[in-house]
Amino acid sequence: MDKAQEYKQRLGTRAKDIIAFGLGLNKYNPNKNKACCPFHNDHNPSFKWYDKGLTWKCFGCGETMDIYRYLQEYKHMTFQEAVEEVGRMIGEDIKTPLYRPVTVTYKKPDIQTKDLSQAAIDYMASRGISLQTLNDWRVKQRTWYDKEVFVFQYFDDKDELQYVSYREIKKGGLKGGCEPNTKPILWGMWHIDVTKPVVITEGQPDAMAIWEAGYKNVVSIPSGSDNFTWVDNCWEWLQKVQEFIIFGDNDEPGFKFIEDVCIKLGRYRTKVIEHQYKDANEVLLHQGKDEIMRLINEAIERPLTGIIDMSKVRYEGIRDEDGIPTGFYGLDSAIEDLKPGQLSILVGRNNEGKSTFVSQIICNAIDHDIPVFLYSGEMGTQRILNWLFRQAIGDEQDYLKFVKTKYRMKAEVKPEAVQALMQWMSGKFYTFDKSVINVRKDTGALFEVMGVAVKRYGCKLVIVDNLMSALEDKADSANADQSNFVQQCKDFAEAHKTHVMLVCHPNKLKRQGEKLEKEDISGSANISNKADIIVSIERQFKEDRDCDALLRLLKDRENGKYAEVKLIFQESTKRLLEFENGIIKPIQYDWKRYLPEYEHGDAWEPPDTVAIPYDDGEAVPF
């Protein structure tokens, strides 16, 4: 038995959970060994683990995934690197660097196709799609895991093949399969004129239905309506398009897709088609080509006036929005999480916990797979990473080593933990590059970069730390500049359906130890008026104090609630912990699942509370 097979056998069924958690398999049930397949549009778990071959296999599309394919295609390793990685997982002493920066590399599709069969031509004809249209779109056929499927080839604007997806040739058949590790882009880019309105649909038959009707400037997204990888992959090309028309599906996922894609592409250049059928293909079948052209022409001619006819707005009712928890339950339960479209303000004095609080919110967002963008006017990237990593590691002191500096010993994160932490936050944490743009000279540039973070990288939380570092100091216009900047933050949050958190200082009239109120925010009085939420963090100094800091909710526009949360600063973990009735609430972030040796079988569940006696000594600066 060669080393690769030996290592794979010794790793055994641990590979099941490493792959499942690494891929973020939807509806993964470790007890039933099933999950939704990552290779096709799977709504019912069809991806099953088989102990005999130590591999995942889909009984829907036939794709398989063992530990080596996972490491090569999703962790971007060579086969030799993958073998070494599995060796480390089982305890072999392999002397190669542990930390490998993750870079996404795609391979070009290399498949054999054949001309469409009569059955394939007849099936598409039943959907109103002619052979001429199929040929125009270069639709082919192949046998894929014992299924006859349509082959949709995705050529870019340079006419180079980047991606391939499949759809079974029968009603109700498999759809959404693709060639793994190829680059998802928009289908139809090769024939687009970017100076004319581009119609975007949710599926290939819909794009071909619009083509069939006579409108040729149309593309389709490559995969499900909730997957926006194509935005990043097509970013430069998308910036060239002057106007988009969204022809989405007439269902709840379609409505969400329309809202999300309008934000990502920019509302100033997107128009939405409203129709009564499920999708564009159904419109073609039931109402014909003329109706499709009428809908598109009407959208093109419709001016972007900035006026909304409220009778045309779809009422969504009261629903539990996808908010962003801060990780501090006492605050989250009061405000019901940070909501999209809101502006919140965090106010606090220097060295009283603002940056610690912000860093912890970022950790919590990353742990909930919520992408975050941070502008920090005072901290460099290394300081941000060191503080974030220390907080994420927490009590796991085995992953720290101590380095002797000139004056003292300092904790440094071990290489294996760095690798896991990097993977934990990959695609979920972005910061502003101050070496490229001087925000104090051009605040408009900051909002442009924030827009890219939201649209291209899907950031749901934008943090500006802090207000003064983002503005030029001009005594004669300071208040007006601050008021305008805060209004821009509010407008940005509403337009992009994201949450903006702005960090501010109090005015200097408030002495250390005095309670802060919303009127104490330094600068223009309009700052507090524009915010939806205002939270203060205040360090406690009295000898008889029962906590290190207080987190106080000073304003909650939506719920009108007040909250006060007691916090303990834990020097060893750099964390602020909730403290109530002598009990400290523990925190656990799930970064360890990316450690090679980590056992994923039993999910960690925190205890309700952990009793820790309060140290009445001197508070540690934070």
C-alpha cells in the first residue's frame, strides 16, 4: 500500500466530517451520513458517506469526494501537498510549512461533447426553444454519470471557455450539476454588447426564451439564486455595462434574488421586470414572444425617476429579518440584532473598550458566516489580526507560544492555528487599504470602496472606526462635515441593505467615570438624530464596582428599548464577557474545525453559564 492510501485508511471516517464541515454542506446530518450535494441543485439530501470507500457519493448526480479531492480542489493543494496534509492529520512528523495562503485557482473545462439528440431537441421545442437558438447558444449534449444531459458552456467576453453546467434531458430531471473547480461566470457573456441594456435571468431556458423572442443582449446566472460567486468573477466586465434589466423568477427565492442583485449591481443602473408567470420561459409558453419583448421594452423605456409608486410595492408582512448578532445577548435581545438598512453608533472614551468590542463583533460575524468590512483609522493590519486572533483563540492557550521581546514575554499565535484562523475568516473579513487612498482627503472614495465590499464581496456589516479619522480637521466646517458624513452612512446602509456601524468619541466635557448619554457624542448634534441605534461602552473605576465596563443601549429607534449589560475584561483572552449575578457567560468560536487534527464528530455546545469569582483587584486596561 502506498503512502497516500495508507494515510487515507488511517485517517478513516474522520474524513467524513472534515469534508462536510469544510464544504459547509447544507442540511448536513452527521448521524444519518447524508447532506445536500454541492455539485448540483440539490434540495433533498442525496450526498451520502460510504465507510467502505471512505468517500462521499451523490446518488443523484454521481459525483464523489474523498479527502484528497477535497484538499486539492477546495484547499488548492497539489496531490503531494494533500498527502502531506493527511499525514499531519494522523500525526506524522512532516516537515513542510503548515501555513499556506488560500488562493482561488480555477481550471479550464476539458470535456467531450456530442451534438444534440432528437430527444434533446424535442424537449427544448416543448419549452418553446428552437434548434437555431440552441445552436446560437452552443448547447451540446453528453453522458454524465449514466445520465443524458444538456451541456451549457460558459464562454467569457474573450470567447474562452471557463465553466460548464448540466441539466438532465427530461422533465423534472436533475439540474444544476457542473464541472468542479471551474470558474462560474454569466452564461452568454461572449455575445453581449455592454453599451446596451443587459437582461439577467435565473436559468438557461429563460435566457434562451428571451433570445427566442428577439432580444439578444441576455445572460443567465450560472447556479442557484443565492450564489453570487459570479459577481466577483465577472466584476471588471460588470462595471462596463451601463444598464441591467432583471427578469427574475416569480417566487420567494426569485424576489430575494432580485433584491440582492439590484444591490450588487447598483440600483442606479438596474430595472426589474414584473410578470405573472413563474419565469421568462413560462411567459414565452403562455403569452408568446411579443409579451416578452413588450416587458423588456417597457423596462428599457421606464425612466429612473427616483419615485416609487407605493401601490406597486410587494408587501412582505412582519418577518424575522436576517440580522447580525453582536454576540452580546443582553444587547442583541433588546435590539433584536443589528438589522440591514440601519446605522448604529458606538460611543466611548479612549482606552475604554471600543476597539475590543468592535473586534469581538467581527469575530462573532465571521463565526456566523457574515462578511464584514472594516475601516480602521488607527490600527494597522497586523495589530487587527493579532487582536482578532487572540480573541478567537480564547482559552485555547495551547495554540499560543510566548516570544521574548526587549522588555517582556508576548503571546504569538502558533502556525497551525494561524492556518486554521485564516481559513475560518476566508471570504468573511475585509479591511480598507489606507496605503492606496487617503480618506481624510477624499471621504467619497471610502464610500466607493464600501460599495465594492458590499456588492462584490457580500459584506453585510460595515464598520467605520472612527468618525474623526475619516474626516479632515477643518474647524470652520467640522460640524457640517460630520453631519454630512453620518447622513451618507445612513443613506449607504439603506441603499445597500447592509448595517453600518460608526465609532465615535464623546465630547471632552464628560469626565472619566461619568455616564454617557446620546447627546454627549462629540461633534454635530445631528449625529445622534440620524442614528437608529446608539450604544455606549464605559469603563468602571469605582472601588466597589461589580464589573469592568458597562454596555448601555442609549437609543433604539425601532423598539424603543433600553438595556444595560455588565462586562468583564479577560486579559488572557482579550475578550469582554457578559457578567450577571456573579456569573460570566462563556464564548466559543468555531475556528478549530479547520485544524487538521480536530475531531468534528461531536459538535461543541457551551454550558449555559460558568461560575467565575470576580477579581476585585485593579482593572486591566483595555
